[in-house]
Amino acid sequence: MRGFAHSVRRLLSRTGAGLFLLLNMAGGAALVPAVSAVASGGHFTPAVGVHPLFKMAQANGTGSDVTFNCQQPTATIFCYGPKQIRNAYNIQGLLNAGITGKHRTIVIIDAFGNPYIQSDLQIFDQTFGLPDPKLNIIYPDGQTPFDINNADMVGWSGEISLDVEWAHAVAPDATIDLVLSRSDFDSDIYSATKYVVDHNLGDVISQSFGEGETCASTDTLNNAQFLAQQDALFKKATEKGITVLASSGDDGDAQPTCDGSSFFVSVSSPASDPFVTAVGGTNLFADLSTGAYQSEVAWEDGFGESGGGFSTVYSRPGYQEHVPGIGSFRGVPDVAYNAGVVGGVLTHWGVGNVVFAGLGATDPTVFFIFGGTSAGSPQWAGITALADQKAGRRLGFLNPAIYSIGKSDGYAKGFHDITSGDNDALGTGFYFTSKGWDPVTGWGSPNVSNLVTLLIQRIVEGRQG
């Protein structure tokens, strides 16, 4: 399966349809091109979260007890809802104690728009028994009319559904500011991000997109100039106490070339920026009913692999000093989270209903299974909102504290160390998991209740033990 799926992904990327759907119908499965994921010039695309597995999933039960056919023991490609993810990563204890993200704001940056995002979120909440949050939709540079026949816009609409619903699933009482750029060109994404930082909109920023770091540029700024401008903006965000997160990418140790014709060894921007907490991917194995944690490996399930490696632009930041495996340049990712399509997260996507299922956008029985590292960034944003609420203040830049924890006796309390798997997408034999930090899964995935306490101890209380 891995070889076939990877061959299909490479072929589709070369032909301009880098994302695909696996249609699981009564008559069998078929791969069909879905939406464009090819970066060209200064063009940002989703850092692959949109590998949806389409399911005609009839809900069984209601509220927190709802299940889908992909949650049955016999499911070949299984899935998780909020209940399972919350239990697997030890989030539920915080929620039970009233740490729900209240009075905190998560900013999600995406492109174009999603005409059904409000109903998507309402259906998601009704299905899983969650409260409806305050959702603000902001177009800093004007709203681009949504064209359901535009594959690029369709892809971003799926990213929006995933980001909003799963940030909310982790931090159900946090306000969500969905900030939409007018296109997915670097200049427009940057403009939207600058608006967020200049107006101090929220406590944490999630970015589920990326491109090879040497591809980022605009019509007026070359690669080095643009990355310097972006780095200065992220530094400004951290100075305001804003946490900045980004997905590390879904093609392992590779990224599409700048013209989209093939792949080359590269980490992803903006994840590689030293002021960003980069989120890699795992395959999570948990009880399909309770969510009880079983194990994790580096994400590699035939649909993609955890992005990671070393920057060719940014030198090793101070917080990565004395970390085995990191040389003179910034290592990516910093942390990880469930990213498998096999074991993906249930998401209501009205645009997907219309385009791929031929059904109404508000049909409540149709969900998509999403994977990719872009599932991890918004959920880490939710975790940050929980930590900020518990701390009573913004925790801001997380990386120094994360690396301090990783090098301490508290590491095993705060993280699941991922020691199985690799992200060798191009067959170069570059990067493998190992004990502690590695350029596949970083320090690993969070044990959230414990990690929040450890982060607060270091950032707020100044403890280092």
C-alpha cells in the first residue's frame, strides 16, 4: 500500500492534483484527484491536511457517545472523534477541572474561505455534544468570492473545517478568530498574519500550511528578503506574548520543488522559523471507543509522512543547543501530534459533501476523515489556550520551555517519546526517530495535563528542574 499510495501521490503532484480522496463505497475503493497542492513561485498551499477519507458514516448514538463505522473494531481505516483524542492525549482531566480555554482566543490563519464553516461547526458540535464557540471570521484585505469549481479554494475550505473544528474540540470555550487571506500567495498570507500581530488579535496563532523554505518569496521580495521579513513578524508576535505554531509538512524529509514538478530535500516554511513551534506527525493507536492511549509511531501510513529535517536558512537557535542530533542549523519539528489518515479525525466538511458526495452541505451523517500535520497545529493551539487559561496569562513563545522539559527528568511526564519510524520520503536514508528529540517527531506528542503543568512551572514560575 505504501508504495502504491506514494506513487499515486507523486504522480498526482506532477500532474497538478497533489491531494486525493479515497472513496470507500459499497462497490469498493477508488482513488480520484481532488484539489491542487502544487506550490509554484510564492504560492502557499495547505501543509497537507487535506487527504480526506470519504465515509458515508451513519452516526450511531448521540452526543459524546456517537460512533461511526470507522470506529468499529473491523475498520481497516479507523478514525477518532473528540472523546477519543481528548482521552488519548490526557486532555479530558483539564476540561473536567474547568480548564476549557475560556477567555482565550485562538487565531487560525487560512486562505480564501469556506461558505459553510458556521454550519460545519454547528453540525460538528451537535454530533459530538460540544458547546458552540464564538467564531469571528475576519478578512483583513477583503473577501474573495468563493468558487466551488475552483479546486484550490475547495482544498482550503477543507483545511478551514479541520482547523476550526479541531482547535475547538481541544479548547471548547476558547474564542476562534478565523483570519482569511484573499489568496494563498505568500504576500497575502503574510499580510493576513501581519494584521493579526499588529492588532494583537489572539493568544496563539495556528498555521496549517507550508512550502519549501527556499521557495518562499513575493513579487517584490526574493527568498532571503521575504524570510527575513516573516522572521521579524514572528519575533514581534513572541514579544507580544503570542504563541506561533505551524505544521511541519506531510512529505517527510521533502517538499515540492518551487515549480511543483518534483520533490527535493527540504523543511517547510513557516515551520522552520526559529520563533515558530513546528508540529510534526504520528500515527496514534488508541482504543476506538474510550480513546485509551496504546502507542504511537512516526506518521507513515501510505498517505504521507511527518515533515522534518534541518533548515538550510536558519542557524541553530539557542534553545536547541546541547540537543543530541542537532548540528549547526535549526532542526524541525519541535513536537508532534496525531497526523495519520489511518487513525484520522472526523470532520464535517460541507463543501466536501457538495463536491465529492453530491449531497447537501448540511447533511449531518456525512463526515470526512482528515489527517496530516495540519491536524496537529490547530490542536496544539487548543492546548496552548488551555495552558494560558490555567496560567492566568499568555505563555507566549513555547520552544525554550519545551526544550528545557525535553532535557529534564520531567520529559517522560510531559511527552510520549516516539522511537519507531522514519520520514525517508525520497529514499535517501536521512532521518529516523530516536530517544529524545529527532527530526521526525521532535520531542514527541503531548501528555497534555502533565505538560501544561510543566510549561507553567518553567514559563510562569521560572523553575527549571
